[in-house]
Amino acid sequence: MESEGLDLVRQSLLIALWVSAPILIAGIVVGLVVSIAQAVTQVQEQTLSFVPKIAAMILVAVALLGWISAQMVEFAQQMFILPT
């Protein structure tokens, strides 16, 4: 019984990681590009790095909304089908 609960928690964490990974990767890539551009131009404005990261992450989230919702629905269906 305890191992089933741990499996559910593990699956929940894995699906959360799987769904959030593309959004986080987009933020990391854009942050890296902006940081390199700031280093090259020697412009060290703090807000300049946040706006492109947030915009990229929102765009990726909107673009992948169908895939994310399909993953979440599939996970929810698996949770309700589990034998008791």
C-alpha cells in the first residue's frame, strides 16, 4: 500500500517536470542569450533580462498549451483508473 502511494507521488513529480521542462528551457536559453548580449554591449540593466525571459516563457506555454493539457488529462485518467 505504501509503495503505491510513493509511485503516485513519483509519477506526479515526473509529469510536473515533464510539462514544465520546455518552458524552463526556453527561459534559460533566452536568459543566456540576453546575458551574452549584455556582456558584449556592457549594458547591465536588470530589467532588460526579465522581460524577454517572461515573454519567451509565455509564448512557449501558449504554443504548448495543447500538449500540456493532453499530458495532464492523460495523467488524471491514469489516476482514476488505478485499481484500489
